[in-house]
Amino acid sequence: MEKMPKWADVILIPVISLLLAGIISALVIMAIGEDPVKALWIMVDGATGSAYNWGYTLYYTTNFIFTGLAVAVAFHARMFNIGGDGQASIGGLGVALVCIYLPWPHWSLALLAAAVGSALFGAAFALIPAWLQAKRGSHIVITTIMFNFIGAALLNYLLVGPLKPMGSMEPATGKFPKVTSIPNFHDILGMFGIPFSRGAPANISFFIAIAACFAVWALIWRTRLGYEIRAFGHSEPAAKYAGINPTRIIVVSMLISGALAGMMSLNNVMGEAERLVLNSTEGAGFIGIAVALMGRSHPFGVFLAALLFGALYQGGAILSQDTNIPVQLVLVIQALVILFTGALDNMVRMPLEKLFLALRRKPAPAPKPTPAE
Amino acid sequence: MDLITILQVLDATVRLSVPLLLACLAGLFSERAGIFDIGLEGKMLVSAFMSAAVAAVTGSVWVGLLAGIGASLVLAGIHGLASITFRGNQLISGVAINFLASGMTVLMAQSWFQQGGRTPSLRGAARFNDINLPYVDQLKDVPVIGPIYADLISGHTILVYVALACVPLTWWALYRTRFGLRLRAVGENPAAVDTAGVSVIGMRFAAVAICGVLSGIAGAYLSTGLQAGFIKDMTAGRGYIALAALIFSKWRPWYALMATFLFGFLQALALRPDLLEKVLFVKVQVQLLDALPYILTVVILAGFVGKAIPPRAGGEPYVKER
């Protein structure tokens, strides 16, 4: 017997967790002497108040969809890919190499090649931890943490050394050629005669992110590989017994995860900065963890959670401009969301399960009680 | 290379190793009891802030140290609540704690001091100052031994000696006391400990609390010993290096000392890239030195050079059979 109806598991628990995180965040804001209600309105207005603000919100959303999907795919195989940040920044290296060193006739071809490049680089960076987990039993969490730092050191070396243009003082690549500049929302909506803010960074990769959501949904629930990934995630011995090769599942799911994380750099490197800078991901790889947890590893949930976090990041940035609340408030909210939806899940779940059982028991004697339940 | 340069590098090694060592021992207690802890970084950070902040306000570094340990214990309590009481995912809890520390420290620092997320710089009794061991003045002029004693062994803050003393203490507590036997057993086979009538939950909370105290001291050392005040994100990944050292040492105290000194030595060398060039006659990239602890740990984890086997019940919440 299910202890709870499905809607409670999918909707009620995340909403309650989110409320708890919100209440504690409000207490934190009160503790530093600001008004939480006013802060909330500034954040909502900052995230959704104008086309320009929406442009930023959707830009962040795009980042978080990619990293959230990356974590979610790994979660389905019961693996915790904490290396999304490293994979995303190495994916950025793939984008930079494609854009700088190859001549492109048109942005669409460049975008296609950059998508392949970023996915390949991201996947390659996830390959070693995946292979070590599958073959040598090295804990994937620890190896991916280590690879985040190794990736950061590698990029640091490349950006102050070989990739830096002559005469430049800044640790970054040169500006990508004009032709690789992909259309942003202003250009796209302009074609349909809809005005949109020119300066906002949301760009065409938002639609690639949406497509990735559908692709991941189809992969996980509509293909044989997806079935194998889920079976492996539910029970490794059962999957083995059913003839599923654990090495293959671990490596393939981590490659997909790394590729998704890498493709984030289409948005921030190719779409926004148009060059590769140090720390280009700005921690988006870690936000993917919160997004996947809140979205219950389902692509639609990931999309909603990414939208929420996108609004949170943009709203938090505006909040720090308008008030004395530092932008790090967003980190606190993010931590609380991870804590309540991830680690303290049982704290919310256990009382709710008891409640639903009690509600069900009450009317039970009236009809014929089934002894099996 | 002359003796003075060598001593300088070794002195820097000691200073940089100590926070790693304390955090590594903290993780050792927690993980030996079966609680994975990737929140070492966050606990160090929150203690670094709290000890510097309280020391700046009260003027006493000892009160600051206590406050730092207290703050670290609060986060340890959250980790215990999530991973022991509510049987949540210990890794996710650790990630949350790191973000919480990173955000809260800046929020509090800005709210209390309005200096852009830092504390005022500490002076005099608000800092742990270097102490001289006995007979430094008499021995200073003896060749070789004199400078080694005066510059390398003497002249550190009290926390350095505390950290070094923690190594044999940890060894003794883990391998020579009843508490240590039970603690290790809880990390290997909690059901057996439960059968023997010892509370698994109690043992694990005790381990998490010790971890909180030690990472609290590590954080306090950063902001009141190594540097004079807190700055944003000042732990700079040390919690993760300590985690790497813990795996490198295969969860054993004496090897933890060696691993953290190796990693501290690499950090000290990264500060003096000119020296390596002089000795090895090739230019060594600083970034390679930065990445080396992580690369070495991955190699060890891969089991190509001896196998690192974590405590068997690590990461698994204990569910009593009903």
C-alpha cells in the first residue's frame, strides 16, 4: 500500500519544504534588520517587473535547467554528480575552442558545433570519475569534487597562459568572432514584431534547454536505456540479475550528465560573455543540485525549479542593489532549499505519512475492512 | 638553497598544514563513525567568522575561539539531525551546510561590521600570537640546531601545538579506549554495536560533535592565528583538501599528519615558485601544484597505489530492525 497519494509526494512535500525554507529566510532577513515582506516584493519585482528583468531571469533559468538536468539524470542511476560545475566550465573550454579556432560562415553552424563541443568536453570530464566508480569502486562524489578543483586549476593555467591573447592582462580568452554571436531574445522576438529588451542576456540557448528537458524525459521514460538507468538506480542487484551491465549504466549515465552540464556553457559563454573567463559558471553547477532535488529529478520539475532559482538569482541581485541585504542571501536560501528538500526530507515526510495513514484509517471500518492493508 | 630558505618553506608548511590537519582529524572522527562529512569547509568557515567577530568585539581571542567552536557545533548539530535523526542523505546535507556557511558569514559580517563581508582586523590579545618555547634565546646561536629550534619548532601560535598534540590523542582515543573501539565499530557494523547494548545514535552524535569542535578550532586558527581577521570565503577549499588528505591517509591519524603536511608543503611551494625553478631547473606551473593534492587523491582512490577503503557503514543511516 502506498503510504501517501502521489500528489502529496510530488507537490505537497516540495511546497512544504519550500515554505519552511522561506520562513527561515524571512527570519534571517528580520535578524539583519530588514523587512522580509518588502524584500520579497523587491525580489519579485526585480525578477519579473520588466522585459529586461525577465531577460536576466530566463538567462539564469537556462543555466540551471542544464545543470539541474545533469544532476537529475545521475540521480536516476542513484549517483550524485557533484562535479557539474567542473564539467560546465570544461564545456566552456569546448565552446571557446570551437568558436575561436574554427572559421564559421554562420552562427547557426557555430552553435551546432559549439553544442557538440561543449557536450563532448563536459562528458569527457565526467568520464574518468565514472570509469573509476564503475571499475575501481572509487566514490563518485569524492572524485567529482576533486575534478572540480582539477578543472579549475586547468582552466586557470590555460587562461593565464596559452589561451590568453598577446598583450592582454586579463585571464580570459579574446572576444569570439562576430559571426559566432547567437541571437538573443531581442533578435528572436523582434522577428515576430514583439519588442524585448536589447541588453538582457537571455538567448536562443533557452530553447535548447527546453528541448533538452523533452529529450531527457523521453530518454528516461521512453527508451530502453532510460529503463535500465532507472532499474539500476532502484536496485543494483536486481538490475544485474536482469542482465543490465552496471559498468555501462554508470558510465553512460555520467556521460549524459556531464554532457548536459557542459552544454550550459552555450548560454553563459557563447550567449552572454562571448569569451571564456575565469570562474565562468559562477557556481551554477552546484545550484543544479538544489534544482534537481526540488524538481524531484523530473524534467518538468527541473524546469519549474530552475525558473524559481532563476528568479531568485535575478531578484537577489536587484535586492542587493536596492537594500543593505548582500547578494549572499541567495546562497542562504539555496542552502535551506537543499537542506529541506534533500537532507531533511524525512522530517517533512514522516509526519505527513502518519497524517495520511490516520486519515485513511478513520473511514476504514465503515466499508468492509481488508485485512491485507 | 641555504638553510634559511629551507626553514622558511618548512615554517610556511607548518602554518599551512595546521588547519588541514585539524579539519582532517575532524573528518576522521565523523567518518570513522559512519557519517560522511563534506561540510568540513562550511564548519571551518563559520567558525573562522564567528571567532574573529567575537574576538574583535570582546578583545579576547579565547572567547572568540569558544564562539567559533560553538558556531561550528551548531552546523554539526544540523548535520547530525539530518543524517542521524532523520536518516537523510549525508552528502546532500554537507553540500547544504557549505552553502549555508558561505552565505550566512557574509550576511552576518555585513550586518555587524558593514565592512563588505569582513571583520575588523585583529590586534594584540584578540589574536593568537606566536609563542616562544623555553631556551630559544640560549639556543639561537648554536649552528643548524639553533635556527631549526628557534624558527621552525618554536615561534608558532598555541593552536599549532594543540593541533600536533591532537594526532597522538586521536590515535589513543580511537585505538586504546572503549569509546574509540565503539566509535570504529559504529562505522563498520552498527548493528553489532546496537546488539551489544550501545546506542548507535549516541555514538554517532558524539562523533559528529567532536568533528564540530575540531573543525571549529581549525576555522578559528585561520582567522585569528594564520591571519588577523575574517575575509569572505577565506577557507578557500581547505575543507575539501582536508577531505582529500583523509582519503589519502586512509582514515588513520598518523598518516593524516603526513598527508596534511604533504599537502601543506605543496601549498607552501606554490607561494614560492622561484624556489622550485632553482632546484629542478624546470618551470613548474603553480596551477599544477594547486591541483596536485586532488590528482594524488584521485590516484589513491582509484586504488592504483594501495587501496583506500572507507569505513564499511559510511554514508548509510542506521535503521534499527523492528
